Amino acid sequence: MSSRSLSRSRWRLLFEEHPDAIAAGVCAVLVLIGWLSLDRGWLGVSLLILTAAYAIGGYESTREGLNTLWREKELDVDLLMIVAALGAAILGLWRKEYYFIIDGAMLILIFAISGVLEGYAMSRTERSIQGLMSLTSDTARKLVDGQEQMVAVAELQIGDRVLVKPGELVPTDGIVTEGFSELNQAPITGESMPVEKTVGDEVFAGTINGNGALKLQIHQPPESSLIQRVIRLVEQAQTETPPSQQFIERFERGYAKAIVIIGMMLSTLPPFLLGWTWEDTVYRALIFLVVASPCALMAATMPALLSGIANGARHGILFKNAAQLEAIGQINAIAFDKTGTLTTGKPQVVRVMAVDKSSDKLLQVAAALESLSEHPIGDAIVHAAQKQGWEWTEAVNVRAQTGQGITGIVEGKIAVVGNAAFVRSQVDSCPDSLIEQSQKWEEEGKTVVWVAHAVGVASQNENRILGIIAVADTVRATAARSIVQLKRLGIEQIVMLTGDNERTAESIGWELGIDRVYAQLLPEAKLGVIRQLQQQYPSVAMVGDGINDAPALAQASVGIAMGTAGSDVALETADVILMADRLEKLEYAIRLSRRSGRIVKQNIVFALSFIVILLIANFTGNMTLPLGVLGHEGSTVLVILSGLRLLKD
């Protein structure tokens, strides 16, 4: 490509990306030349140049104003500005005081520059949100017969195997089948520390691989990946208007009509009532149209709320729309689902008691049988044995008794794993200490697994109890602290909803400091509890993760889902998603909402106060048209910049 063609391409790109800024720049140059020409007495040249300045600087505002008038039958601020500028020009031609034309041109110029600054300020929020798009990779290293092939991510299918090299973006969600590495999940979940990933773990598109190579198996279509869902929801959030903005827009429509009516009265009555000259009357009426326009008021809400959405996304909190950012700060009561929300949702071995004081044999025998089981409790036992580095002989002749346990041959001897009744029915005796400890663990809400192993050969039934294993769905590490912080924020009532038995639920509720526990609930019963709370409190939030939580999430004033552990139904139903499954982010979300609300209120007070000050200055005779425009547009820019403060956190 020639240097001339390259230069043309750069200019074309510049015009496409910054049309408003270029128009404002050209307008500024023309206004300056027109002013200098008028100062030198070149009236014809000056009028020609200033006409061009009016046309170039005011084209976009005129187009938008006329479109609004034609399509919505409403007056907007853009049209008021153009009317004021043209009024100044007509007044200048009529009175042959041509510097009024300069005033009108300055009005258009300042309005155009303000529009550019507002656009760039708002684009900061847009870029912050759209930064999510850059987290997606277009290609992936697909493994075919052990060979790498670079393919488009969109072409990947369930079951495909993908290689992710050190330092690369993970192209799509998948399960690790080989390798170990630490992944930076901060762009997706907001977690500050890298997370270890190894065989069996799920990784997410958009996360950054560390020093190890990983082989993944695709378990869902690329378009269903977590990052793609986030992008779709954020795009949705940008298009929806919150209640506060809807109110201001309704107010603006009536306000604009009132401004026009009052402006017409001010342009006709003062000469008869106050003895003003017609020149002064029209000029003050034009300034009134400018300074009374509600530009700053219109900008009081959306920049702050969009900045809040972007801030939340950076911290792993996804608001589906600005209305929910407003609503979450107003909640009075919160209902938490237990499993997968307050707890990890994954059973873990929490206690072990062996007859011979050593848990080695106990875990090895249990893992030998449970490694062939698909039950979550079995997975927890196998994981515990692997974590301690134990190896075991593969069991044979394994038989599962539904709801009771599992039997098989381990090291040539009969082994039994299961509940107390099942295992104790196959042994001659059982230590009282085990029975006592088992009952205590069950009272605490834990599931107790009994393990027995024969002391003789497989053909002889000489089973002996090896010990008991307590398995429980463990409470999230940050759950208790999060509950305390929420109460400090003024949340009046915190309840827990679960389908689990009452004994387990009460144990966890007491441990976390929950105000009230509702146990053994079906999905419709959870919905009923939310409705009951809504009769007592103005705003109720529901935090859940499963399909059974979806009705309650939909009913709640604000539905909050756990993003990683949550089901697709829960994610679609919820209004707010905690991407990292970190409950402490709920406290941050509430604080963020309340802060954005304070900024909106500050902006509204500032905007209205500035309008009053400008109006007083106008009617005391100390205001020129350019100064009125500068004050009006300056206040608008300040309000927008105030709203963008949330981007800094």
C-alpha cells in the first residue's frame, strides 16, 4: 500500500471514530475566523463563515432535536439550544448588532464541545464494560490424534479436546483432563489470587493460564460459556432504563414544554410589565432557554449507574440492569439457600474415627469400594484418601445396595461400607464409643459412613468394624463473616431456606448466626417464605444457586445467584450474579449500590442548584449568552464526571 493510500485510510478512520470532535474543532476554527473577520469590518465574509460554523457545529443537535420532535412529538434540549442560537443570530441581524451572531455561534460551539466531552466521558464506562469482549479468544488449539490444529472457537463441539499453553487465554469452558496450573480468574470472577487447577476441575473462558500446560475436554458449547453469558447479560444491562432515569425522562418532557411556554412569555411580557427594551427582553429570553434546560439533570443518573455496573463487573458482580443496582441497596431482608450458597455444595470428609486409632486402613478400604461408586459421598471419601496420598487395591465383586451401602472384595476379604444399620447387620459386635460418636455427629447434621473389613478370607464372614467417617457439606469459609457484615449494613432479617432435614439446618444456622431457619422446603414452599417476608419488609432479596431456587429468585425484589455453582435456570432468573461464588461480594454489591445512589442524589441537587443560580444571574442582568452556555454545559460535564467516580475503585 502506498504512503498516500495509507494516509487516506488513517484520515478516514479518524473521521469514523471521532466525527463529533472533528465537527467541533472545525466549528471552533470557523467561529474564530468569523470573529476576526467581523472585528476587521469584513461583514460579508464574517457572515458567510459564521453561517458555516452554525451549520457544521449545530448539524447533529438539529438532526437529533428534529427527530425527537417528529417521532416522539417532544421538545428536547438539543432543539432548545439551536432555537436560542438562531434567536441570537436573528436578533443580531435585526438590530444590526452582529456580535450577537458571535454569541449564538459560541453557544453552538460550547454545546458541541460539551457533547464531545460527554461522549468521551461516557465511553470510559462503555470501554470498561466492553473490556469483557477482549477476554474472549477467537481460536483454540484443538487436539486431533495428538496433533495440534488451530480452529475457530465457534467450531468447537462437546467432547473436543483442547490444549492451553502457559500464558494463554482459555478459549472456552472445559474440564481439565491432563496437567496442572494456576489460573488468573480475576477478569471473570474478581478473585485476586490465582486458582490451582488440575484433573477434574472446570476452567472458564477468558481466564489466563499460568506456567503449566492444560489439556481440556469441552463439556458445553462455546456460546454457553460463562464469559459469553456475562457478555450477553452486560449488553442487556446497558439497554434497560432504571426507574430513577425513567422518572427524570418523564420530568424532562414536561419541563421542556414549561421552558418553552415561559420563554415565550419572557420574550413578550417584560416590555409591557417591567419596561424592558425589546432587545434586552429577547436576549434575556434566549439566555433563559439555555440556562433553564435540564441537561445536567438528565445526566445525573445514568453515568453513575453505568459506572456502578462496570465497577461491579470488575469485582465479579454482574448486575443485569441498572434498576437492580439501585434495588440491591434498598433491601431489608435476605433469604439464603443453604446448599451451594451458604455451603460449598460438595460433601467433604470432615471427621474420621478409627477403632485402632489409625485412619490409614479405614480410608483405604472405604476408598477401594467408593472409587467404583458414583455417589457424591463416595467421591468425598475417595478425594480425602487421595489428598492424604493413600493408594488402594481395586475392589472386585462390588455390589451397591440402594440407600444402604456397598459391598465387595478388597485384598481378598469382604469389605462393607454404608449406613449404621447396613454395616452393623454384617458384623458380630460394635464398640459403644463408635455408636456414641456416630450419634453425636448425626446430631450436628453430618452424614456418618460405617466401614467394616473381614479379618479372615473372603469365604468367611468375620467382618470387623474399622471405624466411622463423617461427611458433611461444609460451610463456606467466608459465610459467617458475610452474615455479620450484612447485619452491620442494617439488614433487618436474615433467614436460611433448605430442603435438608431440620437438625442439619438448625446446626448450620446456629453456626452462621442466621436469624431464622426454614427446613424441609420444596421449591413452592421457598416461594411461600419469600412472599411471607415481603409482607413484613418492603424489599426482600433471595440468594440461591439451584433450579429449585428459581421460583423464589423470580419472586424476590432482588434475586441473587451464585455464578460458578449456579444452574442455568438460576442464572437466567436472577437479577444479580456473584461470579466467584464469594458471599462477601454481596456486602460489596450493597455498598456499591448505596454509594451510586448517593452520587445520583448529589448530582441531582447540584444540577438543580446550578440551574437556579444561572437563572438568578440572568434576571439580575449579569449574564451574557456565551457565559450562560458555558455555565450550563460546564455543570453538565461536571455532573457526568461526578458519575464516573465509581470507575476509579
